[in-house]
Amino acid sequence: MPDTNSPNKHSLQGSTRFSSTVLSATEKKENLEGDMTDFWVGALSASLFLTEFMTPANGAAAPDDVLDAVTFENVPQESQSGVTERDLYEPLVEAFNGQGILSDRIRFFNTSTKKEDKTKLMPDITCFKSLPFGPQEQNWKWYRLLIWVEVKLHKRFETFITNFDPTKLLPHDSAVSRETQGQLALYAAAQLARQHRLFLLSLFVCGDYARFMRWDRSGVIVTERVNYREQPRLLAEFLWRFDQLDDHELGIDPTARPATEDEKKFLRDAITENQNDKTRRKHPDLHKALDEAGDYPFYSISVIPTASESDPTPIARRYIVKAPIHPPESPVGRATRAYYGVDADTKELVCLKDYWRPVDNAQPSDRWLEVAGYRPRCWLRTYRHHWFVQELLYPLTSAVNSKELVTAIHNALECIIAAKKADVLHRDVSAGNVMLNKNGQGVLNDWDHAVVLNVGRASAALRTGTWQFISILLGQNPLKIHNILDDVESCFWVLLYQAIHHMPCPNTSGKHLKMFDECKRRHIGKVFLETGWNGKRHYLSYPSGSVQFECMLLKTLIRKLSFHFELYHRYLADLEFGIVDVKRNPEKEDPPKVLAIFRDALELDGWPERDALPDQYPAFRNTATSDAPSLKRAAEEDVDGESDVFGTVSEAVQVQETRAAKRPRTQSGAPPGVTFDPPSPVITVIPHHLYILS
């Protein structure tokens, strides 16, 4: 077991899906600001940014006579009386579209009052290949967007520091600057979630200055600020180069192309057939794959199967997908997207997973140096893009009765114990990762956060799982070493959470769900540590206030499990005072005990045949807050460097790496450790662990 651990982090990505409340855009922006800590990189020279990231392959020469004549003098200034931010939008759009900078291929638009159709976000200025919205649409859609521009009038909204001190973090830490950071991240997250991209470009204008930005899953490269009044050529050249770039140079994934009409029909027919087949288990989320609102287009995805001795050069297969079941909330990190798609050849309905994975161990990160105000030279991680395909699985919400739910958790627990014998920890047991197969067997899925024990590795700065289901000790101490007991306890919280939502529990108001979302942020210097454990600990300590389930067998099982974990936490408390048997080994002894509690319960007669209910406590919007035109962020932080966990998967992984490899988050005029190799597809075998236990 390693003697260091990445702090467990409460992130927007890891806490949103199973939260009891629906966050407003403003709340997301506030959360994202913290999530983006350590992901801002710069300040890079603006001219170097243009050379390294925006050199078109078509060999077109910059029209010097046109670019040298560009002016932005018609854009109002902060010093002018009565000028507001809104007064900048149209002059900037006119300056971008006019003056001969752009071809007829693209156009910029003022969308400061035009809400995006689904998210209701309103970037100030946006750019499209065609009109942002057609005659049948009231609003524009993210999937059509090429680039967005955020505009601020006043200097106090400057998001990044302007004095070049390489020992300090790039972002400002004022309240308005942090808000703007969250807003930028929220827009990037929304665009990346609704497009298949390797990276994207954006533009930030603050007063008389502009910054160029390049987003990928490793972080955000930000340039020095450019005075576009005194140096209009630099901003004009950014726009001209952007117009010259082809789709791949703009970051659009070449392995994902728009689906044909026939391919669209393949997916529609496969889903309709599945839903109409009364002999099959019903999938409560399958309808989301077709996205009737039209927020996502149909895509044909190319995935290369795993190479083998019998087939060393496999041919790519195509899968048709539309909307992910749960879009990622962050512009950085793993950005996992799960799809229900169809094999274009076999017409089989399958699960596809699209995510970015760190390819190397992170460099050591000393969080306590930050507390002292010193910013050590640290590095971003290279992320590699993966697709993999597996059999169609079903969420726990498809369980038809309480016994099937308990069986699924029992199967997951068996898997956790078996994996530990192979020196593997899952580390993200959640209601989304414990699933059912078509026969109702439990599947512990998504081993992305898994770690191989007894393998030397450096810890990443932060690690995120699914917040609602972390153990009490991890919620109490984010720096705790994760062990098998944390995964075992997470199984209990998954069972309780799902039972409250979907099993009859009279006289329960849903108040118990608050403990799953509990999070308190401790701010020590520039370090945030999140904790949340009191509610769960209180639930174990006071059984008289526990949820009263209608199914007596379920009620008894949960009480027995509660009592077991209460005794364990009492033991830990007593251990500190030396009043218990120090020879006891909970890591070895407790998992089989918990498994036996499940097994004994399942062997009893009297389980209801069909007692599952629709969600009794769906997430609600907090009416105390409201969406504002300026919106926030969302970021999935990542796990520590880990050894790959190998298992069985039906398709191999198609890979794209993030453009930046290791990049120090410092300010200098030179590219900080960036490798500028053009991104190209890489095929690797990263099998996916899939356990199915009866």
C-alpha cells in the first residue's frame, strides 16, 4: 500500500449526478472556480501561441496589407462616460466580421441576449460556420459553435495576474476574478460536453486587452494580455488564422463524423425494438440516447478493436451515438461520457464509454508549500482519449424489487473482495458504477479510478470519486489512505441511497438524503480541503432516527449493516485511547463479515416480488438562487497516477492525447515544457475491468 494519498476532492463532476438539488448556472460557476485550481497555464507569448497552435496546414500566407490595416478604435473604452459592457459587443462583432479579416466561411454574432437552447447560457459573442439558429429554432445550440468570446469592460474583472512572478498562481484570487474564471470554465465545459473534440480555442476580452486561450483535458493555456488598440495586428491575426484552420486543426475529433440518415435510423430502430420487447429488462435511461430535444447531433464513431494474435491489425468498427446519458460537467480531467449506441454492422445495442485518462504518474505535489504562499513548479498531466464498448448494462434504478437491489450490491461486494486479493482497489463505488446485466446480476463497472496496490507511484494533487458515497473516514479526512474498508462502506451508502429513492419507506420525508450531499470547505491558504461526514456518522449512531422501510427484510438488513459500521467506527475511536484489541485486523476481517450479512439476508424467504417505485425524491432546484446571465464552471478533477487495471473488454480503446504533455503552471514567455507534436490517433490496449458475479 502506498504511504501517500491524493486528497479526496468534492468536485462538480463528482457530486452533481446524485445530488438532491439541481444547481443553477450561477452555482455551477461558483463550484467550478475551485475545481479549476492548478489548471490555468501561462502566460504564454501571444505570438508564440499563434505560431505553435494556430499555423494552418493549407500554407496560406497572412494578408499583411489587410491585417496591418485592422483597427479596433470603434470599440468603446471604460474611460468613456456612460459606457457599459453591452456597448462593446456590437462594435467588436463588426470589427471581427468586417475589415476583410474573415472569409465567408464563418461569422461572429452577438449572442449576449440569446440563450443557448438547453443550458440557457449566453456567451457574449459566438462564432458559427452558418447562422447560429435557423428559422425553426428560437435559440442556438452548443454543438454548432466554433468559438466563444467573453467580454468584460472593467479592469477589475481581469481574470489573470499581470505581474510575471513564476512562483505565484496565474489566476487572480479576487472575488470578481474567480467568478470570471468560473464563467470561462462553464462555457468551455458546455462546448466540450456537446462536441467531440481534442481541444478548443476561445478569446477573453477585458477592457483594452485580449487573451487567447486553448482548452484541453490537461488544462488551459492562456496568453499574456494583448492591447488590441496598440497592437491590433495580433488580435486580427488570431481571427485570420482561426478562419484558416480546418476542422482537425480546430480540435474536432476526426474519428467522430456526422451520421448519415441510414445510420440515424439504425440507432432509432435498435432503441425502439429494445423498448418494445416485453421479454427484456426495461432501461429507464434509454430514451435519453435519442435526445428528442435535438441538443446533440447523431455521430458515427470509429473504434478500433483490440489487437490479438489472431487479428493483429483489426479493422475499425463504427458505432452510432447521439446524446450521452450524463454529460461531463468539467472542461478538464476525465470528462467521462457514457452512451447507448448501436453497432453499424451488427445492429446490436451496446454501451460505449468516452473518456480521457492520464497516461503517466503525476509528479509529487506538496500541498503545504502552497499554504505558506509558495507556488512550487508543478506539472500538468498528459491525458489520452479512450473509447471502449461493452454489453448493454442497466442502472440500479431498473431493479424491480428490493431483493434485486440487495443482490446487486452483494455482487459488487464480492467483486471488491476478489479484486483486493489481486491487489486492486476500485475506489469509486457509487450508484452509477454498480449496475445490473440483463439477467439482474450485479456488475461493478467503471474501474477508471482503480489502483494497483504495492506499485510505486506518485500521487496526483487531487482525486475525485462520487462524493455522495464516500466513506465516513474519507469524508472526515481527505488525506486518508484509501483502503478496502472504504469501498465496503460505500456499498452500504449506495444501498441506503437507492433504497430511500426507490423502495417504499412510509413516513420518511427525504431528509436523510441531506447527509449524502454534506460538504464543508476548509480554506487553508490557497488550499481547499472538503469534508462531509457528520450526517452519515449521526445516522449510524442513532438507529431510532433511521429510515423505516416497508420491506421488513430490507429494513432488518440495513439496520444490521448500520450496526456493523457503527461498531467499526467505535472501535477506531477506542483504538486511539488504547482500550481495544490492537491485534484486530479490520481490513482482513470485516469485508467477509459484511458479505455474510448480505448473504444471510438474501437466503431468507419473504422478499416482495415487485416493490420498486419511481424515484420518490427526484432532485429539485434550489429556489433561493437563480440563474444569472454570467454563468459558472464545472470541473472534474482527477485521480492519482495509477497502474492500469487489466480485464476483459469487447472492443479496444481508440486514443487521442492532449496536445500538452507536462506543462508547469508558471508564467514565462517560452512554452513551459510543452511538446508541439501534431495530435495523431494512437491505438493502445487498455482493457476494461468488467466483473459479473451471480
